[in-house]
Amino acid sequence: MRRLVPFVLVAVLASSNASAAEPVFIDTGTTADAIQEALFAEVQHEDGQFAEEVDQRMEPWKVAMISAILPGYGQIYNGAIWKVPILYGLLGYFGYRAFDNHDSYTEFRDKYAQDPEGPEASFFQSERDRFQEKRNQQLLFLALAYLAGIVDAYVDAHLYDFDTISEEGISSLSGPLEPSPSVSISVRF
């Protein structure tokens, strides 16, 4: 019934007299305002009340903020649950590697601090610097994985209704009243 309403509205508005200043589409006989009103019209129930479709979804920025506090929340909220193990796997791996490299860094730092002039001091210093660099790199990757989870939650929340809008958009209006020949070409790679 809901899909029939735009067709009826377009037909009714097309049959009404359009103002002279408003352009009329020759192929359908409708005006631009009539099409816009049909697309954004509210459905009227039998009792005369208009149905208000209240979007129960949160704003994308709210999903991103909650996902910043609780990583993976945005993926669950948006229905992409399969991304949660990947996100937590990345966070766990980079976090573990950062802690492991930090432990090695502190070990070689302490050995170098005990004997900075000893025969193995240059080895301890180079290993200390190497593990410090690896630790910092893993912390950077951890931060990037964390931010990627937040950005993914925001984008998914923002594009949640994208498929629905494109399927029910202008293509739901009827085509030309008289069929005309057309040619279509599809290229697949």
C-alpha cells in the first residue's frame, strides 16, 4: 500500500492544472514540484492521521563517540558483527606486541644503565634503541587500528540507509506513458 501512494499522488498531481511558470516534463506530463511532493509525501491512514516515521537510529557522531569509549560498539550497532573479531584481533595483537617490546626495551635499558662503559654497552644500547623503536611503532599501529574502528562505525552509521534510499528513490516513479525504444550497454571487468 505504501508503494502505491507515490504513484497515486503523481497521477493526481499530474492531472491537476500546473501553474504556467512551472516546467512540465513532456514525457510524463508531470511537474518537478509534483514529483518532489510525491517523493516526500506522508502516508495518510484510514483514520485521517498522518504516519510519522520516527527514525530510531542514533546520529552517526553518537555512534562514533560510544565506539571510542567501547571499541566494537559501532560495528555491533550497525549490524557488521563480523568486523568485531577483526578489530579486537588487531587491537590485541598490536597491544601485545607493544607490551612485549616494552619489556625487552626496559631489560636492555636496565642492562645499559648498570654498566654504560662496559664491553657490551654498545650492544645493550643498540638493542634498547631497537626495541624502543619497535614498541613505538606497535603503539602507532594500535592507535591507527583504534581510530579505524571509530571511523568505520561512523561511516557505517552514516550510510546505514543508503541501499534503501537508492532502491526507493526516483526509480520508483513510473516511466514515460508511452514506451520508447532504448539501448543499454553493460561492461563487466
